Amino acid sequence: MVCSVCGTNFCWLCLKEINDLHFFGPSGCTFYAKKSWGMGKKTLVLTGIGISAPVAIGLLSVAAVPTITVAVPVHVYKKSNYFYFLFFTYLFIY
């Protein structure tokens, strides 16, 4: 819903202002559930996210470094060899 005075979007279920993550977080909005989340459930979810996010970022970093250090040079090598193959093929045919 949109306020006719100021133009602010707000949730018609919980009557709070809508931001980008309104329906995706434990804000207490009843969009996906029958009743609001309790304080214990909110705390548990936010603690789980706080603990698992650094672990996930660390694992992705560990996986990304070898991929970048191996895959990028191999890709560049293959592209450069293909370019030289085309160049010398054209040079010797004509």
C-alpha cells in the first residue's frame, strides 16, 4: 500500500514501512506465517546467520583462489594459442 500523503510504501499486513528485505527477514511480518515470530525465534535465526555467514564466505574464498589462479591462466593460454593459430594460418595461406 502507498500512503496518499507522503507516498511511502508500507505493508498492509504489519503496517510497517517496506524496505528491500521486509518479506525476507525475521521482521515479524505475517506474510509467510500465520503469526509473528517470537523473540526467541528471531534471536536464533539471526545468531545462526551471524555464525554461518563468515564460515560460508571463508569456504567460498578458499574455493575461489585456486579456481582463479588456475582457470584464468589456462583460459588466457588457450585464447592466445587460438589467436596465433589463426594469425599464422592466414599468414601462410596468402
